[in-house]
Amino acid sequence: MIKGINHIGIAVKNLEESMKKFQTIFSVESFHQETVEEQKVKVASFDLNGILIELTAATDDSSPIAKFIEKRGEGIHHIAFESDEIQSDLTKLSNDGIELINKTPADGAHDMLIAFLHPKSTNGVLMELCQPKN
């Protein structure tokens, strides 16, 4: 079952510069940083009243984030919703006619399983489902 918003993903060209900017705007004291090799991204995230803001930069030109920025520029990339049973939610959504980008979950940041719903089926919004691995 989908439980609520987990994070908002923002595509950025330069992670270090973006971290400084968001630190100024939100008085961020520290960022969680990690590289997700499978997704070809490096992320820096911070908690904003229970919702993570995830700055995401490409580590490779073939990364989906690099392609997004090339096509649309920096900005909101996706909204992630936490699931307590991601594979069941994907199956249900697919059966209900929602087009999936990922039919099975992949590894994501914050030790999560992730899968994306195609924006063609979600009024132009890229949505991610995520579930803690543990």
C-alpha cells in the first residue's frame, strides 16, 4: 500500500553548488550523500519536516538524470511515494492500466527498492515508488 510522500527528487547539474544554494535557503546543517551506481547518480538529501529533498546529479552522460537535464533543464524530476509492498503495488497499478517504467524494483538511495511509473499514465508527473529494504 502506498503510504505517503517519501521525497521530492530535484535534478541538478552541479551537486556541490546546489547543496550550497539549498543550505542557504533552508538552513541545512548536514546532507546525507551517496552514489547509486545502478542509477548512475550521486545524491545529496536533507529532511524538511519529514519529507526528504533529494538533489540528484548524473555521474555519467548516459544517466537518466543527464538525459532529463539535457531535455528539460534542472528542476523537479520526480515525487517519490513510500510503499510497504512495492511489488504488489506495481502489479496492482499495472493491472489497473498504469504504465510502468520499472516492472520490478531496483536499488535506490537510502537503502530503498525503487520503481518508476511512466508520466504518460500519471498526468505528466514522474512518480517513484520506494520501499525500505529492511
